[in-house]
Amino acid sequence: MLIHRLHLLASISLVSLILLTLGWETVFAPLKPGGSWMVLKTLPLLFILPGILRGRLYTCQYASMLILAYFAEGVVRTLTDQGLSAHLAAVEILLSLTFFIGDIFFVKLSKRLPA
């Protein structure tokens, strides 16, 4: 069923984005050698993860607004960073857009279902 695929798409992209942000700021291309405080940007994603995995509509609704901050960060860092960091930012853009699309259509279709 389409609604389940959309939920799965949103869930997988969110988990992938969490792993990307953790790896990016600790191992792959941290702002400072050895890691940086930018790893804290993962906390809001971890906060919404349980609600997204359970398909809670309220969480999905506000997560679609929250994820736009990660999209914006990806755009800025794609344009300003160089090397691996710029490539990771492009992946962040892709994952945040994938989550956003899967999430908003999941919410839309869920609201159409009979109660």
C-alpha cells in the first residue's frame, strides 16, 4: 500500500540523515579535528525519531517543518564548504528532501483514511 511505502521512505531517510549528521561531525569532516559541537544538530532528529517510526501524525506534521532547517543547512554548506564536507551537504539536501516528500504525502494520505 502506498501509505506504508511513504512511511517507510520517511523513516529510512530520517535514520539515514541521523547517521549522516553523526558521522559528518564526528568522523568524516568535522569542523575541528576530533569532532565538534555541531554534532548536537542530531538531537532534534533523535527527538522526533520515535514518533516518526510509530507514524504519529502530530510528530510527522511538525517534523516536516523541522526538516527544512536541515535542508537549508545543506544548501548553505554545499555552497560554502569544500571537499568532502560539500559532498556530505549535498547528501543532506537529498535526504532532507526525501524525508520531506515522504512525510508530507504520508500525512496527507493518512488524514484521508476513515477514522
